[in-house]
Amino acid sequence: MRHTPTGYRGYRFGEAIALSARQRDVLIAAFQNAAGAPQEILGGRQSVERIELPGVGPVVVKAYIRGGVIRHFNRQTHLKWGSPRCAREMNWLQKVHELNVCAPTPVAWADSGGRLLYRCWLVTRTIPETQSLAQVSLQSLDRTAAVFPEICRQLTILIKNRIHHKDLHPGNILIDDHDRAFFLDFDKAARHHGSGPKLAATYLRRWRRAVAKYGLPSELDRYMMEDLNGRWQP
């Protein structure tokens, strides 16, 4: 990744691979279309546009949008405080890749704005032929059971390295046609300064709230609880 962002046509780009002017122009055009409402079950506070980036292939352009009541008045503008959300998420994606956790492969981030407010986007390579774990659980409990050991193996890596995802739920895990699990949405990830068992308990509480809120199969709770309690007894 380029540690110093590059200015281009009113945007700043941080790049995992060097982008040409043509590639940046294609991305800038996509930024204008990546602001619709999330469509996936348990969709997070972002919206995506899928495009073909010349020289790279299929990519996902993610726009960061506001949550809560404020989203009705201001969907995409964020208060500048430290590094932009897109840059933070790209750094986390690179870190978890180093730990052999499956996650989207970053291509670039971009932001635009002034000293106080900004808008931002993250570009990652497309993971082909995927469904969220939430969708899989509603279609096949047998397949859900089959993919859970791999999900928990990767979650164990995060816990051992004290990485708190903060928004891990069945909508933020993608399952591909080979039953590989990919963890999404690391923009709010943070270092956890407590013990492994405490972090595991935090993950479990967030997971169980999401399963209950969206009426997903109770097996999602049971599989996660059995694994985390087995590995991370206080």
C-alpha cells in the first residue's frame, strides 16, 4: 500500500496496487453510484457498487453511509477525526490477510472533502459466487453446520490476536461455492485489551443479538456458543 495518499481530481487515493489515471477515473464514476440502501439481510452501514475495473477485474466499491436517525439528513458525510474509515478498514484487511483470515482483498481507498467533513469509499476484489451466512442458514442447516468449523477456526485467530471486529454477525460472513468463509466489514475493528475469554464472550453477545433480532435459525447460536465456550472457558 502507498503510505502517502495520492491526490487526483479532488480525491485522495490510498492504493494497495498502483492505479493508472484511467482506473481512477472509472472508480470516481462508480463512487457516484455506490450510495443506495443496502439490500442484503443484516446489511451494514455501507452500500456497494460492483464494477469491472480495467486491468484488475471485478471489484466491489463500498460507500460508507451513516446509520441511525441522522441517515435521513446526511447519508455519506463523516466528521474528520484521525484517519478516514476507508483507510482504517484497508489496514485491517491487510492485517487479517497476514494472519490467514479470509477477507476481501483490498485494491484502494479514496476520500474527498475538506478539513472537517469527508466522504469515503473502499475498493476490494470481488469474491465470486457467495451468499451471506444468514442466507445460507435460511436455505440449508446441513450446509450451515458444515461451514461452521471453518468460521470458528478463523474467529479463533482473531481472538488469539485480540482483534475485535465489533460488528460480526451472520450477514457479515460470506460463504462461497467451495464453502470457504470470508469475514467482511472491518472498518470499526479495534485492538482488544482484555483476555481471550472476555473477547470471545463479547463476540458471542453480539452474535446472539443479531440472530434473535433478525429471526435467524437458533442453530447459529448453538454452533457458535458450543465452539466459543469449548475454546474460551474463563
